[in-house]
Amino acid sequence: MCGLQSFPPCTGALPYLLNGFLLLLLQKEVLGCPAVCQLCTGRQVTCRNLGLSSIPRNFPKTAILVYLSGNNISHVIPNELTGLQKLSALYMDNSSISYVHPKAFVELPNLCYLHLDNNSIKHLDPGIFEGLSNLHYLYLQNNQIAFISRGLFSDLLSVRYLTLQRNRLSVLGSGTFMGMISLQTLNLANNKISRISDSAFYHLENLVYLFLEGNNLTLVPSNAIGRLKNLERLSLSHNPIRSIHRFAFKGLNKLRYLSLKSIKLKEISVNVFFGLNNLSHDFFVCICIILWL
Ligand SMILES: *[C@@H]1O[C@H](CO)[C@@H](O)[C@H](O)[C@H]1NC(C)=O
Ligand SMILES: *[C@@H]1O[C@H](CO)[C@@H](O)[C@H](O)[C@H]1NC(C)=O
Ligand SMILES: *[C@@H]1O[C@H](CO)[C@@H](O)[C@H](O)[C@H]1NC(C)=O
Ligand SMILES: *[C@@H]1O[C@H](CO)[C@@H](O)[C@H](O)[C@H]1NC(C)=O
Ligand SMILES: *[C@@H]1O[C@H](CO)[C@@H](O)[C@H](O)[C@H]1NC(C)=O
């Protein structure tokens, strides 16, 4: 388990970190630490902004936190990160990664946080997340991902938080998030999404927050979102939505916040907000402004 709200995370990392400096002095040689890195305590390894072109070898087997942000790693290949049974958080953001091979993270059974944001990843191949059954947080924003194949995330049964904003997605096909039964927050803002399959959100019964602002939707994707029985917050702002049809939000019985700013509304049917009994007052203010414009 890695149920944690505060960071650093999973399974008691904090006491180990407090011992870090002692361990650094005593164990740097014994543990075998990558010589290029700034810090290596046995529990935490920091190799940040070094322009490294590959992942260093010989991390201590006890490592819980590994920072590799700000390097120049281009390809993440399998077996570079093997044997780190305790690794809980891996930072590989801002590292010019363009491709991650399938099975790259297969031997990291306790990984809870994976940061791959702010790279140049163009596509994600099937099998890429294999073995990450304990992952809770996956960060993929600020990449160039144009398509997600059906079942890509199906190994990620524990992920609660997935960020995909600022990529190049245009279509969400059937079963895009298949298997993600724990997902609570999904951020898809600022892509180019113009079509969402009716079954794109299949398995997301536990989703609470869905961000779709800044896309290219011309309609409310009612059939797709209608199955999100636990959704509390939905943003569709900054989409070219011209009309909202009757019962557009049907089934969203728990919705509390609906954001529809800067949509290009030309017409609105009666009964659009049928069933939305629990929205906050802010919402109604927002809708009035749109209708009077
Ligand atoms: C990103 O990485 C570069 C080095 O590759 C570094 O100079 C820059 O400060 C990093 N950006 C952030 C926000 O950490
Ligand atoms: C990053 O690596 C590429 C080769 O993969 C090289 O052409 C480029 O100069 C490197 N950039 C930096 C900032 O080291
Ligand atoms: C993202 O990466 C670019 C290029 O490496 C860097 O200049 C920028 O500061 C990074 N931004 C963040 C938020 O890490
Ligand atoms: C938005 O979607 C329409 C089709 O619905 C397409 O013709 C247009 O190129 C898209 N615009 C962007 C910026 O992707
Ligand atoms: C409305 O929200 C409250 C919490 O603010 C909740 O207790 C109640 O069950 C909700 N009603 C419906 C119909 O979902």
C-alpha cells in the first residue's frame, strides 16, 4: 500500500530520510552509489540537471526516492532500473525522454509515484506500465502523446491520479482507460480532443474529478460521461461547444461543480441540467452570464 497524502510517501520514507546524512557519510562507498550524482544516502539518490545521457548504474538496492530530473535521457530501456524493490518515487521529468520501452519499469513492484512529465514522449507502447501494480500517481503532462491505444493502462489497477494535460490527443477511443478502477482524478485539459467514444471512460466508476477544458469538443460527450456515477467536478470550459442538448448531464447525480466558461454556446435546450440537484450556487451564476451574453 502507499496511501499517503503527504510527501515523501509510501511506507515510511520519512524516518529513513532523516537518517540520510549519517548514511551518506558511512555508506556511500559500501552501498555503491553512482559517482556522478549529487546525493546518495542509500534511501535517496539525487542526480538532477546533470545532462546525463543514460540512467546511471548501481543505485543502492535500498533506494526509496530517485531523482533523475533535468537530464538528457532520450530512451528509457528495460533493465536499467532493476532490483530496486523498495523504490517508491521515481522522478524522470524534464529529461528529454522521447521513448520508453515496454517493460521499462517491470521490476519496480513498490513504485508509487512515477514522474514522466515535461518530456517529448510521442507514443506509449503496450506493456510500458507492466508490473506497476502499486502505482498510485502517474504524471504524463507536457509531452507529445497523440494517441492512447485501448488497454494501455490496464496494468494500473491502483492509479488514483493521472495527468495527461498539454499533450496532442485528438480522439479518445473505446476502452482508453480500461482497468483503471481506482482512478479518481483524470486531467485531459489542453489537448485537441474533438471526439470521445461512448465507452472511452469504461471502468472509471470511481472518478471524482475530470478536466477537459481547452479541447476541441463541439458537443457535451454525454454518453461517455454518463457512466461516471461518482463524478463531482467536471470542467468543459474553453471548448467550442455550440449547443447543449436535453439531458446532457444525465446520470451525473453527484456532480457539484460544472465549469462551462468560454464555450461558444449558440443554443441551449430545456432540461439540459436535468438531475443535477446538487450543484453549488457558483454554477448557476456562471450559467446566467453565459445565457445573457
Ligand atoms: C530542465 O532541465 C534543464 C537541464 O536539462 C535545466 O537547466 C532546467 O532548469 C530544468 N527545468 C526545471 C524547471 O527544472
Ligand atoms: C542531448 O543528447 C543529444 C543526443 O541524444 C545531443 O545531440 C544533445 O546535444 C544533448 N543535449 C544536451 C543539452 O546535452
Ligand atoms: C521543461 O523542459 C524544458 C526543456 O528541457 C525546460 O526548459 C523547462 O524549464 C521545463 N519545465 C518544467 C516545468 O520542468
Ligand atoms: C477541431 O476539430 C475539427 C473537427 O471537429 C477539426 O476540423 C479541426 O481541425 C480541429 N481543430 C484543432 C485545433 O485541432
Ligand atoms: C448532495 O451533496 C451532499 C454533500 O454536500 C451529499 O450528502 C448528498 O448525498 C448529495 N445529494 C445527492 C442527490 O447526491
